[in-house]
Amino acid sequence: MSATVAIARQHVQSLARRQTFVLMLAVLLLMTAVSGFIGWSSHSTIIRVYDETVRTLKAAGKPAPPNPFATKPHLSLLNNMIIYVPLIGALLAIVIGHLSVMDDRHAGVTRVIFSRPVERSSYFWGKVSGSAAAIAVIMAACLALSVIAVSLINSSIPTASEFLRLTLFYALSGTYLLIFMLIGVVTALLLRSQSMALLAAVAVWVLVTFATPQLTSGLRPVASLNPVTDPVAVSHSPFFKATSKAKPISVNDQYKALSTRILTEGSSAKPANSAAKLAPIVVLGLLLGGWASLLVKRHDFSEEAARD
Amino acid sequence: MRCPAYGVFTVTPSDLRPDPIIEIENLGHSYDDTPVLHGIDLTVQQGEIFGFLGHNGAGKTTTIHVLTTLITPTSGTARVCGFDVVGQRLHVQRNLGYLPENVRLYDSLTAAENLRFFAKLSGVEDVPAAIDDALGFLDARELADRRVGTFSKGMRQRIGIAQAILHKPRVLFLDEPTSGLDPMGVRQLRETILRLNADLGITIFMNTHLLSEVSRVCTTIGVLAEGVLIYNDSLAATLQRFPDEASLEDIYVRLEDR
């Protein structure tokens, strides 16, 4: 147990001093703040247009339509986070997972670690728990920034329900990012070259984030990014009809759908439906975790330091 | 006898019984289908400084990897401190220290943070005391709070040795410890090895190319060629056996030619 804790602590300590990690973290936090700003900007623009329209309509003696933001949940202003997490957050998670293994190999310390009374399972759980702790801290920082953004936009602190939904959204995001962290671990264990391992992980990220959603939505160009429900049917070609069947297992699609539900629909969502959408994310995470664990168990850590 | 710098009860040469601390029988290892060790038989006694010689690719590092439990041998058996390297891995690991060639440690952490990490892995109970003892023994206390990334090769080597002796092992494995060191660094390392052996009673198993150091430090030598142990005896006996050769280098060349 103490070896697991020591390995996790060392990983977090090393991460905090890595420029790559700090830079990507800064970008994610910046984008979280920007997401709030974009929400506030669009909110105030629409309100200004609405106020102007109401004035014009009243001057013409016509009835004014209801305020479009009156019925829209406050948290929907943070919708851009549903895009930033799979983009910047996932890359950050890949870096965390990649460094968890590659830092040790590059420093040539894996040989020393495994000459100590350390079980391979302790090493694996140390790396995974250290990485998960780092992701949890990042998500907590994003949550804090989002709370500040929502408070500023609405000129009042979020309600308990809103705070719970925000927490749920970042818990889901953290779970989603664990998948990419594990992809970083797996590629770092499979490939000896640092650059190739990182490139392979990024290739998988592209596949999960862009290629799969495009295929499962019949190549609708905005589908890979925007968290919107299907406005049109998939393309009628047999190929896209077949690939659209794979949508339930596209983790990116499920993450976006669940996040949209949490931020814009809240309590109106059906729990059973949400569980079905969460299942592929959890299953893929468990499969990757199992694979990474097996690789750590079988890996030859007596090898020389990793190549640059 | 209590070692003042290290703060532990140590073993004097007279206490040392001629007990085998490393016993290797018919040890073989292959990488995929390529054999690198061919049935080695070797015994290292407690308190010795054993120099393991051989050209690049002879199988020296593979032997150390087997003895430090990093790899499982394909045939034969090896025991360290009486424990089998395959069946009693954790017992073996608790009794050994290991410094690989070109170990860099974690550059982003300080020396003390690196040592704290390895002390925790080694199950050391009083970590601050162990770190202070090890750094004190190596005259490296001033390096404790500096990041390893800023260290010279010699400084890294001292911290590397500190991590290897934190848990007070009975046997220390050094893989090419002089690699990349300047003459002053080599001299410091030689003195450290002698003190580790004399003051703390640690048996040293050292892979090296530097024959001049072997002749100054080692009590026993073994020569490995193409995965076969072609020679094993005490340094004194070796020098007596080859009276015509001017140096250990000449003896080594003659053994290799044989």
C-alpha cells in the first residue's frame, strides 16, 4: 500500500514540475474561463437584442415575445466546455498517462524501482491513482472556474441543484478523461520511442474524437464537435447506415449527449437512459485499465532507457 | 562496531564468515531465441568486492538483471543472501541495493525527494534518518535540496549510491559504475566502494570495463566471455597465477584469447 502511495505521490510531484503538463493545464483552465466569457457574451448580446426588440415592438403597439433566456437553464451557457474537454482535456490526459510511464523509462529508474520490493500491481495502481488524482484536481479547478463564471453571468451564486449538476458534469468529464489517460499509458508501454508513443496516442484520440462521431452520424460536418441531437437523418448510403448503428458505442457521442443532458436538461433526463449512455465510457475505461495492467505485469522493465 | 557517519552497527572484516552471499548454478538466459548466458556457476562470498569483467555483450548486465530479480532466468538457479531470485523475489529485493549504468533518477525532483521515494519503496521506517545517514556517509548532505537535473555525473552517481544503500542492504550491485565519470569522479567512487565494504560490511558485485579500478578495489574477479564464465578467482591468486603478465589488463587479454 505504501509503495502505491509513494508511486502516486512521485508521479503527481513530477507532473507539477513538467512544463508540458503545466502549459496544457493553463490552456484548459484558460479555455474554461473563456467558455464562461463566451457564455456571458452571447447571453448579454441576446438580452440586448431582446430588450431593443421589445422596445421597438412596444413602440409599435405590438406584443413582445418572451425572454429567450428566461426558460433556458443557466448552466447551458457553459456548453462550450463539452467541446473543450474532449479536445484539450483529452490531450492533457494523454500527456498525464504518457508521462506516468515514459518519465520512469526515460530516467532509467524502472530498473531501480523493480529491484525494490515493489509488486507490479502496486506500480500500476500507483501510476493510475496518481494520474486520476491529477485529473481530479484539474476537474476541481475547472469546476471552481465554472462556478465563478456562472455566478458572474447570472449575478448570483449557483443554486444547490446547479452546483450538483456542475459537479456531476465534471465528474463525468474526469471519467471520460481517464480513458485518454489510459490510452497514454498503453501506448507508452507498447512503444519504446517517446515520440512514437505520443503520436500513437494522439492518433487514437483523433479516431475517438473526430473520426468515429463523423462515421456514426453519417458524416454530418458539425457532429464531431457540437453537442447537438440529430437534426437530420444519417446519409442513406449502406455504409453510413451500417456505421450509424455503432453510435451507442461511440464514447465521444455518449459523453456529449450525457453532458448536454446534465447542463441543459437537468432533472428532466431519464436515469435509465443516462446509465445506458454512461456504460460505453465505463466499459472502455475498464477494458483499457485491464490492458494497461496486463502490459505492466508482462513488460520487460530491465530494458535500457526509452529513446527520445 | 558502530559506524559514526552512517549511524548503524556494522560488520568488521573479522566478523565476516566465508558464507556465500551469491550462489549461481548452471544459470542460463535467452532473449527470444538468442542465448546470452550459458550455464554459469559462480559463488561470491560475504564481504567480497567482486569484479565482473567481460567485453560488451558478454552477458554481465544480464547476470545482474537476473540477480536483482529484474528478469527471470531461462535455466538454472541463483540465490542472493540465501533466497532464490525467482521463488523468493521480495526477500532478495529487501537485501540488495542496485545502481544501474547511467541512472538519471528524476531530474525534476530534488535529491532528497528522490531518496524519499526510493526509501518508501524499500519499506524504510525512519525515512528522514535514513536519507540523512546515506547522504552523510557519501558527504552529499549539501545536495539534498537541489534538483537532480542540475547535477554533474559525479553528483548523480553519489545520489544513485545513496538510493542503493538507504535500506542498508547486504549486497550492492553496481553496473558499470565508472561509466562517464571523470578521473576525480572515478577516484571518489573507488573510495566510496571501499568504505561501503569496509565500514558497512556490504558485499559489492560490480560490472566494469575499467581494469585499473578492478586491480585497486576488487578482492575477487570473474571473467565472462560470450555468456560463459571463463575465469573466477581471487585477485591475489590471479596475480600469482600469471606472474609473467605486467598488469591485470594483460591477464584479461590472455584470458579472453584463451
